Amino acid sequence: MNSHDCRSNINDKLGKVSVVLGAQWGDEGKGKVVDLLASNADVVCRYQGGNNAGHTVSDGTTTFYFHLIPSGIIHKNCKSIIGNGVVVHIQQLFNEIEENVKKGLTGWEERLLISDRAHIVFDFLQQVDGIQENSQRKVSLGTTKKGIGPTYAAKASRSGIRICDLIGDFEYFKERFQALVVHYERAYPGLKINVEEELQKYKKCAEKIRPYVCDTVSFMHDALENKKRILVEGANAMMLDIDFGTYPFVTSSSCSSGGVSTGLGIPPRTIGSVIGVVKAYTTRVGVGVLPTEQLNEIGESLQRVGREFGVTTGRKRRCGWLDLVVIRYSNMINGYTSLAVTKLDILTNLGDLKIGINYKYKGETLSSFPASLEVQKEMEVEYITMPGWTEDIGNVRKFEDLPEAAQNYVRAVEKYTDLPVEYVGVGPTRDEMIKLF
């Protein structure tokens, strides 16, 4: 084969990956979209975050809650990958598995693979997370206190410990662990860690996790070469991205489509479709700007009817009108090929509906979502108002059978984002997702 043949075949050699990302501040219903698509997938992957995320999946009879495990784990023909970009609290991983086994999850042992390059979240790093949040910051960041930030910080400072260290030479793990403990006990004098007790615990953890650990980079490359159907599941969401979110009120990982490559070790050119999941209104857990927030009966109604409580923390979600400036900005970074609009049914009986289409600051329309917190605090939202509907849409399965006002609402999303809506959710299960094309 000559060089010309190599160049002409390079794009045909590897398969393509489908990616599902949250386009707002999380809790958009990504788990349901992933569950729907996973029924036709060979591999489903998590590439960032940890058990600070929460995905709810309902099959119509049972509701599963996943925090660290990919939502595709319930599908018997689908491998579930926890990639190198994820941070893993081992005990809580197995607690999560046990809770879902009680609900009927079976065969997970044959389907779960964990990257040997993933970093470990230790209990004392969760304590550090709580100390930082409760006493060391002038303003709370709203962290879940799951140890995610301190673990990524240790990773960035090259003092973190990976799963390959745990299942390898235990003396090497012991040295690394003791050095990490010394560092944090010096930095946080009130932190007390029983090193021997922890080491004994992690000896047991090593044996428990060992059967599921592998070189997931090689696994993913083989899957791509064999044109396997690969689905990637984002945790958290775009507006919580460490670089592009509402910093510093963000998570500690890259939630964008760019993070897929680094979090799984796959080439960027293998990313095909990117579906942005958009709740039909806007919610956010914790602190930070929420431009369309409604501190009134509208917000209370959305919270109550939508059952807006965090899966991971149980915290009440703040609620507001749909904000399409956020979606346009999110699309700039992620390059969505389509959108999935979820929870449209929650807007039923709400009266006239508003959609945020622009921000204005000192009389000028902003071109995008601003980085500055000061600008965010002072900007005003420009809305359009649309008629609502009163009909129950929970049993609708075709877009053309939706009330005209509901169809117009979805079309407005397309108009102001210049993106096609591929799915519309009218209920909590995969069967209640309407496919438009």
C-alpha cells in the first residue's frame, strides 16, 4: 500500500463514537437518553467526574440510580467502561452496585471494565473536600463533598494514586499513600488518618476491584477498529465544566466533548454524533448564577411538579425558564449534531411560557455567555413569551400529536439555537421519548 492509499483509508479504519452531554447545569435527563441509545450499543463509557454525578434510569417498572457506573450497565449485551478520566471511590462504587443489584441488576460482573489509569478517591480526600467547603472559602462553591476536587488536584500536582498502583506492588502503593497522607495532614492539622487501618482496607479493595481493571485505552482502540457501536455518557454538564462553566461554581473535570478524547484515550476524529440534552426549563443545584431563575410560584411549580431534587445530594434544585443563550454557548464548545429536549410534560398547565433568547448588559446585547461574574450578576435576560397548553402529553408518542403550542415550543428551541431537536421527552421512561427523525 502506498502513502496515498494510507491517507485515503485513514478515516475508514476506525469506527465512530456517539456522545451524550448535558447542555445546561446538569440534571437534564442524560441517563434516560443514554439508556434509550444503549439498547443498540456495544459499549457505553464514562469519561470524567466521579460519584458526584447522578443519573436516573427507569425501565418502566424499576428505577435505577447511578452515580459512577455508566447507565448502560443494565443492558446485557453492552460493556460499561469507567475511563481514565474518571475518579473512583472504590467502596462507594461497590455500594452503588449492591444497591442496584437489590433492584434487579444482574450480570454486571461480565460487563464492567475500569481503567487502570483512573485515579482513586480516598476517604480522607472527602474529608478535605468538606473542610475546604465549610471553613476555608469565603463563598461556598456548592461542592457535593465527594472528594472529587481534591482528587483532581492531587492528579494535577502529580501526587495522586491510580488504580494500577493499588493492584500492582502493594509496597509501592503503601509508599505513595503514606506520602499523600503526610502532605494532607500537614496542610490540614485537624485531619487525622489511621494509616494502618486504611492500608488494610485497601488491600481488600485491591482484590475486590482487580477482576474489573484493564487497559481501557487498548480496549477502546480494539472496539473502534472493529467498528463497535460506542456510546459516551457525560456526567455533570457543560455549564459546570472546569474551563467553560460558571467558574468557580463548577466541577473539577472537563465535561465537554473535548474531554471525551482525554478521558478515554480515543482520537478526536472518532467522535461522530454529539447529542446535547436540554431540559425544557432550566435548573441548577447549589450556588452560582442562574439567569432565568424564578423565585416565585413558577419556580416553585417547576420544582414541585418536576420533582427537582438532586440524585446525589438530595438538594432542592433551583428552577427557571429555559435559557437558550446557555444552549447556544454550549453548542459553540461541544458542536452538537442534535438536541434532546426532556421533561416537556412538566410545562403543562403552567400558562404562558417564557424562553430566554438573549442577555443584555448596560444596554448592549451580549454575543455569548460572559466569563465575568460581575457581568453575570448585572446582565438582564431578554425573553420571548409563548402560549402554553393544558392537555396531558404523557401518552403522546408522535410529535405531530402534541398540542400545537407544545410543538411550537420545540420549534422555537430549534429556531433560536439553529440546531435540530431529535428527541422530545414527555415522561421519565425510555418509552416516553419521542423521536423526530
